[in-house]
Amino acid sequence: MEVTVMPNAASVQKQQGLNQVVINKVQKMIEGKQQSVMGTITRLLEEGKIAQDFIAPIGVNLRNEDRHPVITFQADEQVQMNMPEGNFNLHGNAISQISEKMNIPAKYLRELSAGDSWQKQLCATILNEHSGWTGRTRVLIRAIGTEIRGVLSDSYRRLNSVDILTAFIREAANNGAVVSDAYMNDTKVWCETILPTPVEIPTRKNGTVIIFAGARFSTSDFGNGSVDMRSFLLNGACLNGMVRESVMRQIHLGGRLPDTLALSQRTYELDTKTTVSAVKDLTKGLYSRDTIMQKAIEIQGASEIDVDFDKELKSLVQRGALLKSEGREVEKLLMNNNPDDGITGGATLWKLAQGITAFAREQEPERSRELHEISGQLMNRVRNN
């Protein structure tokens, strides 16, 4: 799909040449990312084989004065949770979730759990003391091997992430897209797909933007985010990524889980099947001509909105979206005005968004994707102008 209209044959030929350069650049990027893509899929499959779920009570039964909690804590090389099924190391994400359930400051307890031996021991002592006085609450405990990564509500909606991610990739392929990148950390997985053909978008203040349109999927099995799908845009000139507003934020909440998880297997399968169906439909929608045209029009609109970079960056820092140091680095990129960073033309909302995504290119994978969302949120103003 082409959005631009060129004035003469020479200009058309020149633009086609530029497009081919960009296509080659993006293709090279995709080839370079294949190892990380395969690594992500392999990790998801392998961890799925050693995943374990337990329903267990934390705290004590205060009404019956039962002061013997089923779960206790100890500190060795790591803070551990002791259950009838065995001893498990506690991941930082699980520490934060237990803290919230026991009304302990999560940041403090997580810092203790990652500190020296005496701090780990103090963390275990605090958890035991609170567990000895907290009213009994059932939780869903999710472990990978001998590491607990999630301590969740007993109404947590369990889903098969392998099936859902596979459905996303297959539906994207059915619409002509390819996987451009993927990443998985201990608690969350992301996957981006794009169409291999660029879309030319002429803007009045920021030149012709060459975009590869796509979709991003993310989910967490450990309470670190909902099932989420968004439009994904890749600037071909500089490989800056951006995601727009979520079209699906399916919170993992359902009915109260039974004491024996085997009883909820049918619900697990049905919930996964329902989510797979929704993901397929939404993926198809994100690759529709109307959706891509809408994103092109939004880019043109963002290029029409003049902004004060200094004021905007200060606001982002004050809101906690950017760190002070990050704001300074984005400002430097904007001042450099380098087309290779996707930054050219007037001081517009589009240029600001590209400054943030240019900075995101050099960040850790998780932070990079957070910055993609922050830049995409700026584009919401287009609808209000």
C-alpha cells in the first residue's frame, strides 16, 4: 500500500531506490534477530515443560488460633519458600507479590531479598512474622522448576502461553507478516511481527516517513502484565520501533480456583481456546488495510502538531515516564537532528516520538519496549487536535 504521491517520474524512481535500501536494511535486521526469536520460543517451550502450579494458604487460621502456617520461609543463598511439596527459591517478582498480600513495603523487601546474607535472613524473618499473624489466604503459586516466580490470586486465570503465542505468529504469517523480533525474561514474553513491504507516508513538516506496519503480542504467566496486543510500527530508515494503544488487555482473572488444580483443567483449556480465538481475530484486524491507513494518517497528524521539546521532556520526567538521564539523552538526539535516527524536520509531536524511540534502540530489551509504549502514548494527542 502506498500513501504518497510523487510529482514526477524521476522522483518516483528515486523514492523506489530509497525504499529498496530500506527494505534491505530491515531484511538484514530481521535475519540478525532470528537467533533471539528462536531462543525466545525455545525458552518458552522448555520452561513450559517444568512449570508447576500449586494452590496453598499463606498466613494462619486466626479464628481457630492455628498458629502453624502451611508455608514458611528461610534464607540460604536465596530467600526460600518451604511448602509440603518442597523448598523453592523465591524470584524477585514473587517477593513483591507476597509483600503486597501481607501489606509489607514491596520495594524494601525486594531489596532485602537481593542483598547480603543478613539481609536475606531478615527478609525471611519478616515474611515468617507476617505469615504468623496474617489471616489465611489461598494463593496460586507458579514455579519454574525449583524457582517460584509468581504468587497470585486464587482467581488467577491460567492460560497456555505457548498456544496463544503460536496462534499470533501463525495468524500474522497468514496476513503476509514475518516475525521481526522476540524477547523473553523471567516473567514476561514479547513478540513483534511486521509486513515486509514499506508504507510511504508524506508529512508536511518531517519529510517522507517509511514505515513497516505490524503487530506486537505480549503476555505474562506470573502476574507481570495481561495478555496484550498492539499495533507495531517500525521506521525503516532508522529501525525505531513504536507501539500504539492496546487493542486487547485481557486480565488474568476468572473464577476461584479449586483446591485441586486438576479439577480446573477443563477451564484452563477452554480459557486458552477462547483467548487464542480472540488473538487470531485481533491480529487479522491489526493487519487490515483500514488499520494501516489509520496509523499512516495518525503519523501525518502528529507531524502537524508543534511541540516544545524542553517542556515535553520535563513533563515526561516529572510523570516518571522517563528518568532525568534518559530525558537528557533524548534531548541530545533531538538536537542532533540526524535523519539516520529518524529525526528530521520541524519540532513536532512525531519528531519527539522518534527521539524517544531512537533512544530506545540502545536500551535493554525490556526498557526498550516500555519506551516504545511511551512514544506511542504521545500519538494519542492526534485525535484531540
